[in-house]
Amino acid sequence: MAEGVPVHYYTALSAVLFTIGVIGVLRRSNALVMYMSIELMLNAVNLSLVAFSKQHRALDGQVMVFFVMTVAAAEVAVGLGLIVAIFRRRHETVDVDSLNTMKW
Amino acid sequence: MTGSTIVFVILALLAISSAILVILSPDPVHSALWLILNLVCLGVMYYGLDAPFLMAAQLIVYAGAIVVLFLFVVMVLNARGEDVWARQIPWLRSVGLVVALALFGGLWWAVKSAPTAAIPTAPDNVRVVGTVAGVGELLYSDYLLPFEATSVLLLAALVGALYLGRNEARRRGEPVSPAAVAGTESEVERG
């Protein structure tokens, strides 16, 4: 690209995407959609990290994003396994509002 | 309004609208597809931010593996539509929205108060591009310990996912029908 986009454009977009992810986690009750909103949040932070990496003209931010992606992949595998196990054992739904047996 | 700014604005609008559609779609399959669009938009932005390796990793790992895993689970569990359960505290959802907007206010303040220097990309500046060689050089020198630790993390995730996904009926030696995998078989449900 010939000229640079200011870094605060990227961080502003990252803030917007992160907030959309937070709203998705707080307002949806489908466990899978909540999990997708968590991935939205992770990607928003990744965007910020890559933008800062370019601003500082160093690759450390990109290496951090590499690790975030790795951890996210591992987390998704285990988390989806948990959701499937919960679905199978006692409930036929992925609605988190129905998981209320530990409520007082 | 330079060319790269126009491209950024288009990608940003696409990313924001697909993110909104992720959280608004009643069907989780649609949410997953809009998430793919969002991830691809971010991947293209990574390319514009001199991170070609991360663009490839994003498309391969995130859009190509993680969301596919989501779709597998959505399809297997047939998790469409939300059950309308009685909300224990009806106004708690609105409190969540207020909290999210307050969080956005805080983030916006942080963005505004940060130094807003433009990313220098004049031709005589050194331009560090995140190629595979560049990222790999850092990964195997300064970040060697986290790199090795993530290999252990992936092993732990593999073992955990295998254990969580085990089929009790098969382990007990009983006949397993395809419905048992999705948890609709009564013996698995009481297992």
C-alpha cells in the first residue's frame, strides 16, 4: 500500500468489534453463538496487535497473534467438546439458560 | 482519502456488519457463515498491515479449521433456534447491553487518548514485513519457550477433546446407533 492508514483507525475498529463480541456473549443464550462471539473478541484483539506491530516496525506483535491463534484453536477444540458433552449427558439443548441446577 | 484508506473503510464496514450479523442471526449456521466473512475481512487487513504470514494463518486456522469445527458441532447437535426459557431476572439482558456500551466508551476513550501518529510508510523508512522467515526468526529465538509450551498446550487440548468426546455406550460394549452420537438415545442420556 502506498500510504499508511493511521493506527488509531485499526484500534477503533478493534474496539467496535470487541464490543460487538461482548454484546453477543451477554445477550445470546445459544452456547455456540456465545462461543462465536468470544472468537470475535479474540480476533478484534489480534487486529489491534498486528496494527501495533506495524506501528512499532517490529514483528513481536505478529508473534503474539500467532500464539493467540494457537491458543484459540486449542480452546475451541476443548470448549466444543465440553458443549457436546453437556448436550449429551443431561440436556438436549445448548441453551445456557437451562443449565440452572446449581442455582440457589 | 487515499486508496488504502478507502480499502480499509470498505473492509471495516464489511467486518462490522458481518460481526453484527453473527450476533443477531437466529440460526447458528448463519452466524458461523457471517463469522467466516468477518475473519476473511480481518485476514485481508492483516495483509495490508504487512503480515502476510498471519493472513495465511488466519485463513487456514481460523476460517478454515475453527469455524468448520463450529459448523460440525452445530450440525451434529442440530442446535438451531433458541428455546424461550423463562428469564430468571428479566432486566439482566438490558444491564448486559449497558455494560457493553460502557466498555465501548472506555475503549473509545483509550483509542482517542493514544498517540495518533500515522504509520510511517515513506519509501525511505525501513519496512518490516511479517513473512514466514521473519516471524519464524523471532519464534525460534526470542519466543522459543512459549513456542515449545504451545506444543504441550496443543497436546493437552487434544487429550482433553478426546476425553470429552468419548462415547460411553461404545466403551461399555453396547450396540451404538448413529442417534446415540447426537445424544438422542435414551441409554446414553442416562449414561
